[in-house]
Amino acid sequence: MQKIHNYINGEIVAPAAGNYLDNVEPATGQIYSLIANSDEQDLEQAVAAAEAAKNHWGNSSLEKRAEILCRLADLIDANADELAKAEAVDNGKAITFAKAVDIYRSSANIRFFAHAATQFSSESHAMGDVAINYTLRDPIGIVGCISPWNFPLYLFTWKIAPALASGNAVIAKPSEITPMTAYLFSKLCIEAGLPKGVLNILHGTGAAIGGPITSHPKIKAISFTGGSATGAHIAKVTAGMFKKLSLELGGKNPTLVFADCDFEETVNEVVRAAFSNQGQICLCGSRIYIERSIYDKFKAAFVEKVSQLKIGDPLDETTQHGATVSQSHMDKILSYIELAQQEGGTILTGGKRHLMDGRCKKGFFIEPTVIEGLDNQCRTNQEEIFGPICTLMPFDTEQEALELANGTQYGLASSVWTNDLKRAHRVAKQIEAGIVWINCWLLRDLRTPFGGVKSSGVGREGGLEAMRFFTEPKNVCVKY
Ligand code: NDP
């Protein structure tokens, strides 16, 4: 059976202790590969490699770094079909989605930050004729990047690209649940000529290797994307170590539909916002608030559209809705459907595990599920489910819509659907979220700040924010 190995000091290597975990294909429920379950011995090797590589990489020319990173991006594009298939098998997502979103955006991330590094500049502050201050922005040294399973290669590259482009050596850990594309990526790093030790990829569980990465004294910054509970744990563990921390955490995102929206387009896009990637996107709009005057009409059109989503084998190019990522995640989502009914919700479509024949008969599929009749304060509307479930709720006034939207501990993303220009800006200003989309969803410009407020995180990724995070500013004051 294929083994997924670590990438340390420029080489693909087996874990020191020889321990492996099973890697399950979500669409079939079958083990199809084995994952290195790394431990502190592997981490020490990776840190030693990064330590040896960091100064040379950090002092190399921007052009050189950009050239290598662009080569890596080109290699992703050249291998897009293989990578998309690997992502679909490993994660359960539809292959067409994997290719159009995951893989396309992975190379885009790397290319973007390769160029961003060549455009990045620092400030100077003149003090009249007394002195001049200038800011040096040096790489931090060795940084840790920990990413989740929902966009395995995409979110992995979203972190390591700015970290590498700004001159750091990186220790990265993909999710143990979806390690395959990071493994394939490590082979592309070798092909692209990335110097040894500049990037080290360690596979394994959060407990066995994620924890040691976050608490290693030589790893000076941690960029983490994952659940809010894990983020809180990392914040606690690292509190006394004064590391730089970027935490991109969970979401429970509101979608606000006003009566004056473009109806057809809004229905289509709100379906996409709720169910893309089986609802397993931190940005998915899972709480949908609809102005009462169009509630029934919207509900009917929305439910019809959702019930037409084609559930199927992720490797079938016509599939729109694939498998959820694991048995345990599927069970968690199904338990929330149960809970929603206990809390008084009515299922309008979906609500069950979807059983298939043939290759996928043991797969972890869940029907896209729409629920109405729930109170905003119930657990279904307050807790992140991270699956193909959304709730519909009516509102009467803009103020009420805002109160409902802001009424959770989360504050990652939101979308607002209206043709009233003044209202769009007014609502955007008052929503407690790091991202507000007006009449669109998931439209991404990589230069924009990305991240959440409240329990959705601390810090911002994207564009210059990421370059700033991965560099240490030093003010130099020169007296004339
Ligand atoms: P987790 O928090 O469970 O895991 C995220 C990563 O952290 C994984 O690589 C995991 O390893 C690792 N990890 C787990 N425990 C520790 C630990 N103690 N120390 C260090 N690392 C650890 O999240 P999921 O993978 O389940 O991802 C889903 C979550 O991610 C959702 O809450 C979602 O909202 C959030 N997310 C947020 C985004 C954002 O930009 N704000 C974007 C995408 C997702 P392993 O899995 O191998 O155990």
C-alpha cells in the first residue's frame, strides 16, 4: 500500500519511529494509503534542517526566491489533473470542484506571493532635520504552518507561500485526514529546485506532531487554520513563549437576503454559498436570513434548487456534491440534523445519509439539508457544524437582520443580497465579521485582508498582511 512520507531536508523520508496511520478514502470508506505518524524525533530533524537553511534562504535575492516559487506554481499547473484527482480521492470533494478551486488556487497562491515578495517594501519616518527612521523587515527565521482538511493543498499553500516568499524556513503540517496532495507537493518542491531544508513537511496527528510544532522553542511564529477549540488550545500553549500567532478559526456565517435582491441570481449563489464543498468551507453561509415579504417564494426556489444538486462519486465529472471528509465528521453532522429536529426544526429537504451503490456504497455521503423553524439561539444556529446543513429564518427589519447575523460567537464571513446601495454599505459596516460579500460569495482578491473577529480568529492573512506577519519589523533611527 502507498506510504505518505515526510519531506525533510529536501528528501522524502520515512518517519523515524516507523509509525503509520490509515488513510481512508471518504467516498468508499476504504483504507487506501498509510500516513507517516511523525513525532518529536522527526521534528528535531526538520528543525535542524530548517536551522541550517534559513540564513541562506533569508538572504537570497528576491528574484531567486520568486523564480523558484513560480517554478513550483507552474509544476502545480502542469500536474493539475493528477493533483485534482488525488484531492477528490483523499477529501471526498467533487473532482471538478477540486480542479477549479483547490488546485487552481494553490498555484495562484504561490505565484501571487512570489510576486508580492518582489513588491513588498517597508516604511520610513522622517523627523524633520533631526533624524530619519526606517523599518527593516527581516524574515522571522523558522515558522510553523498548520492547515486543515477542507482545502488540503489550497490552504497549505496559502500559508507556506508567504512564509517562504518572505524568506523564512518552514515546518508545515497538513491535516492527517487529507495528507496526499501535500505529499505530492513535496515531490514538486524537489523538482522545482527548492533548496534543502527551506520547507519541511511533517505528517501525523495534531497531538503527536501539531502540538510539538506549536511548542518548539526554535519555531518563532505559528500560522494556524482550523477549529476554534484547537486555536484556543494553541493560544494557551504558546502564551508564555511569546510567539507570533495567526489564528484562522471557525465560522457560522450569516447570509442576509433582502426583498430587493436580484431573485434568481441570489437563489443560485446562496445555494452555492451554503453547499459548496459539502458545506465544509469556513466561509459557507449556513444561517440564511430572508426578508419576510419574500420568505415563502425564496424558500420554495431555494429548496427546489438544493434538492437538484447531484450527489455522486467524487471522481465523476458530473458530481456536484461529494462525500464528507470522514466517518466521524459524517456522524457529527448527522447528530446535528437529529439535534435540529429535537430543537423544533423542520427539514425541508435532505436530512439523511445518502447511500450509494457500487464503489461508493460505504461512502460518507450526506444529503444537502435545509431546515426551518429554529430559534436563532438554539445550538444548531450557534455551533459550527461544517457540513451540508443550512437553516432558513425570516426577518422583518434591517436592524433585526443585523442582530440575528451578529448573534453568535463567530465573526468570519457574511454575505448581503440587496440592490439598495446605501443599505449595502450600512449593513456591511455593522456586521461583525472579517469579510462581507455584497451580492457575491467567495469572490477572492488575494491582496485583501482575510480573517475573522470574535471566536473566528486573531490576525489576518492575505496580501501584505501575510507578508507583515511572516517578517519581524525593526525600527532603525539615524540622527543626522
Ligand atoms: P482542527 O482544528 O481539528 O485541525 C486543524 C489542524 O490542526 C490539523 O492539521 C490538525 O491536525 C491540527 N491540530 C489538531 N490539534 C492540534 C494541536 N493540539 N496542536 C497543533 N495542531 C493541532 O480543524 P479541522 O482540520 O477539523 O478543520 C476544520 C476547522 O477549520 C473548522 O472549524 C473550520 O471552520 C476551520 N477553518 C477555518 C478557516 C479560516 O480561514 N478561518 C478555513 C478553513 C477551515 P490533524 O487533523 O492531523 O489532527
